Amino acid sequence: MKSQVVGRFAPSPSGRMHLGNLFSCLLCWLAVRSAGGKLILRIEDLDPQRTSRALSDLLEEDLRWLGLTWDEGGSTGGPQTPYYQSQRGEIYQAALEKLEALGLCYPCFCSRAELHAAEAPHLSDGRVLYSGRCRHLTPVEREVLSARRRPALRVQVPDETISFTDLRCGFQQEHLPDTCGDFLIRRADGVFAYQLAVSVDDALMGVNLVVRGSDLLTSTPRQIWLQQTLGFAPPQYGHIPLLLAPDGRRLSKRDGDLDMAHFRSQLSGPEPLLGLLAWLGGLLDRPEPVSASELIPLFDWEKLPDGDVTVAADQLLKALEKF
Ligand code: GLU
């Protein structure tokens, strides 16, 4: 028997949802619902400086207004409670100890400036490849440095290539040492890193379908490797196009007029917005008001655009006014 599809929304409540987040949420919801799956809402509030409970409550309210329902998680709770990453520290600590027991972790004392030094190799997506400098410190050197600075923790990646087939982007492969290098699993301030938390949570929450923006495609090999190393079966991945501003920048929370506060002040219901998003995603021939559930039978991975989608904010807002 084929097991039920389990997907997740994994928003970081660091601001009001904007058009880019809505696009990912809608397509994730449709991919999971059209497969008869269930959805988990996991609040990715690891960073206490950037996220808040008030924002995650608002996010839930916005999802409800859009009709993007979830089955467990967030304030709804469920069998894997808590669904707030800020409350799952002990779970991440246990995973970290497993990696430590495998001899894969080491403290890193490098400062930001050292990591981003001009001579550090930069990857095509702007990330810096870590040189592995602190991997070779002697115990005495570690002790001396610890007295001066609290270290971050890195995991040592093996000489391995990770491959997977993405539902939209097709076959992908990455040689870990060349494309990610030893990566952070806990920051110097004690906050667990996204890569560790997301890998552990997806596995423990039984997620078998991850649908998210293609900006996270380069994180996937690290997550697959972590899951395999911790003894979990990795999920299936589908990375969807990003919405870009005409200058090539990713639409972000800075594009204030394209956020939920604005849409909800202008619209009496979500249908025009959902129709616009579905049209941008290739599911409708033209933008027209539609409910989330009406879109379920229209979802098809084959219909999604091949590349990222450029949107001009003023034109979109005008289109919405016309509905
Ligand atoms: N929390 C991440 C974000 O909001 C998404 C993580 C994921 O989908 O893996 O960008």
C-alpha cells in the first residue's frame, strides 16, 4: 500500500507573509492536497531575534483567511507537539549528540570577517565555502581559543556526492566538499542551525514531500546527507519557481505593498489573490477569482513555469483592482 503523502508549511515568522511566500504556500498546499495528503504547519522560529509568536499567530490567521488549511501543527498541535522550532531544542540537541558520537562535529572559532575574507571561495549562489580551517585544530589550540570566544559547531562532510530527482527541477547532484563544505549545525550563540533543525523535523514529523522555493534547492543535498547520517529516509523534494521583481531581486518582505496586510485591507475575500497566484503558477490561463479548493484538480507539476517568474508590483496591484 502506498503511504499517505505528508507535506509541510515551514514558514519563518519574521514578518507578514508577502506575495512570494503566498506563492510557495499555495503551490505546496495544492501539491499535497491534490495527492490526497496531509499538511503539517511547522513554525520555524529558531532565531529569537528575528521571529515572534505574535507574527506566527498572524501568519496562521492569514492562512485561514486564504483557505490554506493544515491538519496538525502550529497552535493546533498534534502528535509531534511542539511544532514551534523554538521549543524543540532538546530534540536538536539529541541529534547533535548523535553526530558528535559519530565523530563528525567540531567547534569553529572563525569570526564573520574571517569566514567572508576575500580569498574565501565563493559559490555561485553567493555562499562562502568553508575552508575547514578549524577542523584541524589541536585540543590545546581549541582550549586556548575557547577561553576567548564561544565557538559555533560544524559538521564535517565526507567526500561524497548526493543525488536526488526533484519533482520540478529534475536530476540534481552535488559533491558535498565542493558545494557546501563543512557546515554549521549550531551557531556560536547556541541557536541550532536551520539545516539541522529542518532535517530532523522533516524526518520525525514523517514528512515525505517537501515543496518549497527553489532558493532552497542548494540546501537539499545537505539535508539529505544529514538525514541519511542520522538514519532517516529522506523525503521527496519539489522546488518551485521564485517570484522576482523586475530588477531580478527576489520578492521579499521589503516589498511592503505586496504583503498580506495590504491585500487584506483591499480585498473582501482571497479569491482574486489566489487566482492571480494560480495564473502566475501556470495553473490558470488568465487571472480570475477562484478558491483554494477549486484549484486542487488543476494542480500539475508539469504546468509550473520552468524558470523563475518576474512580476511587476504595480501591474499586479492593478490587475487585482480590476477583479
Ligand atoms: N523556514 C524557511 C523559510 O521560511 C523554509 C524552510 C523550508 O521550507 O525548508 O524560508
